[in-house]
Amino acid sequence: MSKINVSFIGCGGIGQVHLAALAKCAAEAKVAWTIDAREELASGAAKSHGATHYSVDYKDALGADTDAVVLSVPTHLHSEIASAVLDAGKELFCEKPIARSMKQAESIRAACQRASTHAMLGFVRRYDEEWLAIRSALQSGAIGGPVVWNDIVSFEGPAPAWYGQDELGGGPFLDGAIHTFDFALYTFGPAKRVFCQGRTMKSGNTAIDTGTAIIQFASGDELVLGWSWGLPKGCAGARVFEFLGPEGIITWPAGVGAPPSPGSADEQVEMRSFTVDRGVSKESIKYPADALQRGYDRQMAEFLAVVRGDAQPRANEDDGVEALRVSLAVIESARTGKVVEIASVP
């Protein structure tokens, strides 16, 4: 079987992560084009990963020498490029969020329908052994239910300025917390309503960069986020990541777990753990310290399986639309000060 020709549109930070993941699948895939608006990034990626071609124009990657595209450009550019990729008959992996607006997201979904295919969305936490182990514990009733998921994080925010611009990246409640929103939908089911108190703290940002949001799910579960990308450079707050249930609490991280036994399959793998505390008993559940990187690798391997027709995406354009719906509801609530009801999935 001939190798799959994968072109990369966007060769910045996350694009480099996906390029490295594809390199581990060299037996079945190769890089055809590397595309970036910054020519030095496109040419550097081509040289590093053995691409046949590079360009600053994404349309160059839509010819017969491309079978599939990995799209890793700023959020507000997704719609135009993703639709063009799908209309050209290429399989698409699209980084999250699916788009900046619901109108843009629906245009990608319409392109998928025209192409009779699905776009695979970059919700890597669905492949992350750490988050999946927590999901498994929750769904097995380890702490009962419904649960409250507390997720608190604060720092200066990502370096590229577009992340903090409302019309480009949408800030932390769109581009960052959308991983959490998707995983909550994946674990709890449909969201019901949201409420958010938000503000913009950092000079130069136009997006809401700091706030507290509560998302209620039809299941009775609840997600509470206290997120900020508005702190000064080099400043970061404490990290809180916990699940509260009527029968206990799951706390993360619990530090480094015991080293693997000599001669075991995991001998070279550093292990960490989270704790399930039921009051009368405590249980440590281990996961690999590099679980996120392994997740990126598995995600890319699954994308190649999708391209071959051997699998369906674990997260597709419909999942992207629903996660975006929650993000936009949170931002709307922050701007209006009102509870926002989330429309039923059509």
C-alpha cells in the first residue's frame, strides 16, 4: 500500500506537535506540503520533515499530491480553509476550536455534508490516558453522582497576540477551555445552561480573558471554571482540578507514582497518579507522565486510519459545533450578565 500524503497548513507551535506525531507513522504516511504564512516556518518544517514542497498559499496543498490535510492555523481562519480542503476532496484534521463563530462552524459542517465525509477535530484529551482514566472512574461511579468538576487555572496566556483578540481567538473561554467543554460533553452529555462573570484584565486584549463560569448539564453534573489569561508576564496562579461527588472526591495531580517494576512493559515510563478519596478509603490511579504526548500520537494514528477508511473520527465536526456552542454561550453570558440557555442539539 502506498504511503498517505499528508499536507500541513499551519506550521507553528501546535503544527509542529502534529508534524512530530506524523513522523512516528513514517511507515504509512509522509509529508507532502508544509504551508505557513511565514515562509521561514514553511520552509523549515519542510526541511525538518522531508516534505516534497512548501508554500505560503494553502491552495497549493489542495492538488492531486495531497490525500489529507492537518489544519493548524488561527481559529478565525479555519472556516475558509477547512471548507476549501473538504471541497477539494481531501480528508481533514482540524485543530480546535472548529471556528470562531457558529456561522463559520456551520459552513464547515455544510462542506462535510457536500463531501459526504467527516472532519476530525483536535480534541486531544479524548486520547489522553490521564483524562480518560478520570472519565472511567467517574462513569464507574467511583464517587457517585452527579458530580461537580472544578477547573481553575490562571497565567499570562499564550504568546501569540491573536489568542487574546475577541474576533480572532476569542480568549480562554473559547480557545483554551474548549478542551474542557468538549470533554465534559463527552463525559456528561448535553449542556443545559451557563452563567459566567467575566472581564478583560490585560491591556491589549479585546477578548474576555478572566472569569468564572458555571455550566450545568442535563445529567445534573456541573462544571465550574475559574480561568484567566490576564496575569502579568511570568505570573501564574495555583492549579485546581478536582471532581466532587456524594461519595468522595477525585483530586489531581497526586504527584509521581511508584516507579515501574524492573522488567515490566512500563519500565522506562514515569508514572503519575490521581487520587480517589472516599473518606474511609483512598485509591491511587496511575497514568503515564507523558500521557498528553501519547495522546497526540494516538490521535494522529487514528487520523491516518480515518484516511484509509478503517475508522471514524472520535471527535468530528458535530462535536466541534457543540463544544463551540458552549463556549459562545459562556462568552455571551459574560458580556450580558445573564444566564444563557443552550439550545437542544438538532
